Amino acid sequence: MLTEGPDLRHHGDAELRDDGSALVDLAVNVRADTPPPWLRERIAGSLGSLAAYPDGRAARAAVAARHGLPVERVLLTAGAAEAFVLLARALKVRRPVVVHPQFTEPEAALRDAGHTVDRVLLRPGDGFRLDPAAVPEGADLVVVGNPTNPTSVLHPAEALTALARPGRTLVVDEAFMDAVPGEREALAGRTDVPGLVVLRSLTKTWGLAGLRVGYVLAAPETVAELARAQPLWPVSTPALVAAEACVGPRALAEAAHAAHRVAADRAHLVAGLVGLAGAGVRVVTPAEGPFVLVRLPDAAAVRHRLRALGYAVRRGDTFPGLGPRWLRLAVRDRATTDGFLAALRRAVAETAG
């Protein structure tokens, strides 16, 4: 059971259900206009194989090759969310620590598995940057996102590897790393960091949230332990085809191009938000993910007013370490951003008045 506090099971898709389905979506961190036609065609082509049980060997080999790893270091999962559940249930840990604010499913999964979870709360005054010394020495499982959802902070690889210890599992959630140009500070593919587990998701960049596909990169013994906790055939045939396609040369080139485009669109959004500083809007910078975190007076009222104006944004008060004055905004194209900024300006003025 979850303890009292933020609703760890609330996610951005909740903003778009029911009456939110017609809103312009700045709440969900999935790249717009995805999956691309070539990927939809690859997935559709797999439907003729649905009578056979899924065979993940080709996809696993493709992921391993993409990161320069042996296949024994790769585990395919039904999205990164399944990986968090496997880690919580399969690993024998005594003192898990989650670094917040970040994606809340790791803590929710740990608590559901019966663990008592300690939190390390990064501070707004420090720009939500990680200080490795803040993590208790006795922690035998540490979970941190990079770049972190919802703060959009990209932690230096050196700060993360400083958390590694003998006997400690270090889980780094890199679900948004392929949205960072050059994947700076990535740990995927590293084999020299003891206890390192890297999680990747293919749902964000490729618009596959409804298909559920991701993977774990870890030492072979950790992969084997997690695999024993999985049900048989955990990843569907269409998802396996998508995984293989999304780590191929064409997809990697497209993702690299998209990362640069997101960076430019994000800079446009941040500039517009900075222009609202006089109205009390503050944006966390530097932002490195496909989303930004903002603080503003009466954020809840602003969020509701934005809905009336046709825009959905992600509330921030369900993330431990934040509160009712925070909102997360997904990066969109410039035309969408310009429309949103006009709506935000109006919403802030109306709620202040």
C-alpha cells in the first residue's frame, strides 16, 4: 500500500481522459506525430504472425548490437514500467532509495512489493541537481532518472557513477535519453560501473505508449534474475518488431535528428516562458528533456483555466518534492507552443485578477 502523500499513480495521460480528449496535449511526454509511417508499416506487417508465440531473440540481439553489448546483458520488457515492477519484486534489497522529484512508478512498484522506501529530495534552490553525498551510504538500491522527469535536468555521468558501490544496485532511468542530442551523459552500454542497471523506453520518441516496449541493460546475473520474475512471452510480437526497428540505423538517424529539433523547440518554449517572468512564471533551466518544469502562483487554477482554453498540462503536485505551484509542459512544435504561450499568458492574468 502507498503511504499518505502525493498520488504516485497519477500520470500525464489522466489529463487527457474523458473531457480532456479534445485538448491540445502538453501533458504527455510522447513525441508528436509518431509513430512515423515506416514504423507503423513494420508493426502492421507483424500481424500475420500473431498465431505464433513471440520470439524475442532477434529484437534482443538488435538492442545488444545497438549498445555494443552481449545479448546476456539485455532484457526486453513491456515498457520501462514493467522493469520497475521486476526490480521491486526480484531483487533482494533492504534499503531502497528513490531520488525525487522523478517518475513515480519506481517508488510505487517498490512499495507495492512491500518495501519501505527512503526518498532523497533534490531542491529547487540547487536547480534539482544531484549531490551524490545526499544518498545514504547504506542504500542498497538507488533509483534516479536521467534526464529526469519532470525537472528536465540532465545529471553528469560522473555524478551518477559516484553513486555506485559494491553490493548496491544503481538504477538509472534513461527513458528520455534518446531525446538528448548525442545522448550526452548516457550510461547505456557501460560495463565498468558495478551494480549498474539502465532502463530504456521506446515509447517516448517513437509514440508507442500503447504498444508497451522497453528494455533493461545490466550484468548477466541481474538480467537472469529479472527474467525469472517475468511471465512467459512478456513482450508481444508487434512490440518485438517495433523494438528491432527502433534500434536500427534508419531509426537512430531519425531519432538523432528529432533530438536536435526538440532542443530547438524547447529553446523557443523556454524563451516564451522567461518572457512571463513578470507574471511570476519561473522555468527550471537548463532543461535537457522533451519537457520543462515551471513554477507559478496558483498553478492549479491556471491549469484549470488552460483546460477551458483548450490545453492540457501536467500537474506537478503528484511528484514528491514538488507541490501545488508546479506544472510540467511537454515540448511541441513552434506553432503549438505559440498558441499555448498566448493561452498561458491569458490564464495567468485571469487567475491573478
